[in-house]
Amino acid sequence: MPETQLILGSVGDLLFESDDFRGLRIYRTDGTVEIYLGLDDAGNPKLEVGNGTDTAAVGVDGTGGYVTPNNLISLFTQTAAGADYTNSVVRTELAGTGEGSLNIPANTLAVGDVIRMRGTGVLTSDGNTLTWYFSLDTNTISRTIATNTTSNPIAYHFDCTWTIRTIGAAATVYGVCYFTYDVGAGIVVELLIDTSTIDTTGIVEAEIDGEWLAADTNDIVNIQTLSLYRDTV
């Protein structure tokens, strides 16, 4: 079996050898380690290293092994459809339940971090107007759309990113959302931007809300899928 190595020291005492992990062996010499592992059929080792939060994938370029950081962290994945928002004019949070959290702990965001929120769903309407609010703390990107009855149900998709430019009680953030929806006659794609500040010294919550202009039982919207990611520097 071909073999690559991550040389972090000199070969010494054998610490570990796997019979079922394609030849993985770990050695120790004077506090340093050296990792040897067999390659799969595509010539790539199957190994990740990490500290429980951030991970890095091991790769090979033909000259030896290397470690590539993997800084994209999943914060939340919705696992059930959100509740229908209908017959109300009260601004209401639309996210459903899922794994993880939409809250980012205080003092954990860093300059250069990017928060990404993506989701899909459908809405039906008798021609009512719906305002969307995509928020990261106080940075809220909003858009009001006038629906119509000829294109029911209306499918939609949103993809929002917030880039952290500074941190602190009045951190500067550049928020961008692409909002795509079907109006019957075709697909509309809109670019929405907000540059208001947020407070990274407290809990930073990602949220998506809806607000109908008029109350009507025939006007219904929900979120079917929602995911939140953090891309760290």
C-alpha cells in the first residue's frame, strides 16, 4: 500500500498502529510525533485532526502530507418545518426547531468571520403583502414583497451573509442577502444590503421574521429548510 507521512518529528517509539484504518501508525520521539497512513484508492488519506471545535483535513500532493484547515462550522440545521405564519399582522419569528443554535456566544466573533444563513420554503396568498426580516443581532435586512394569487404556491429561497469587519459593542458588519422567489411570470432575484452595527460583546442571535400587511387565513408562509454557518478566519 502506498504511504504518505506528516513529519512533525523523528521516528521513535510506536504509540499506535491500526489494523483496520488503512495502515495508520503514530510514533513519538522526545515529545514530537510523526504520523504515517496508507492512502485510499484515489490516493488520499482519510484523516482529520481537530480540537473538538475546529478541524483540519489531511491531504497529499505527491511530495508528502499536509494539513488544510476546515474553518466552516455548522451552527444550526432546521430539522422540521417551521410553523405556519398566518392570519396575523404581528411580526413573527419563522424558524423551526433543529440541531444546534441560532445564538452565537458573546465575545466569540472575530474580525473576518462570515456568518451565512440559507433557507427555502413556500407561501400562499390572496394578494397580501409580506415583509421579510433577515437579522444578525441588530443588523436587519428587510424586504417587502407584494404577492399575487396566480402563482400560488410561491417558492422562495434566501442566502444571507454577514461579514464581521470590526468587533465590540458597536461592531461594523456588512450584511448581504440574495432573495429569490417565483412571481408566476418568472423568477425574481433581489440583492439586499444592510451595514448597521451589532454588539459582539453579547449573545448575537440570527433570526428570520415575517410580517403580513393584513390578517387573512388564506395567507400562509413557513420555512421548510434553514441552516446557519460560521466561516472563521
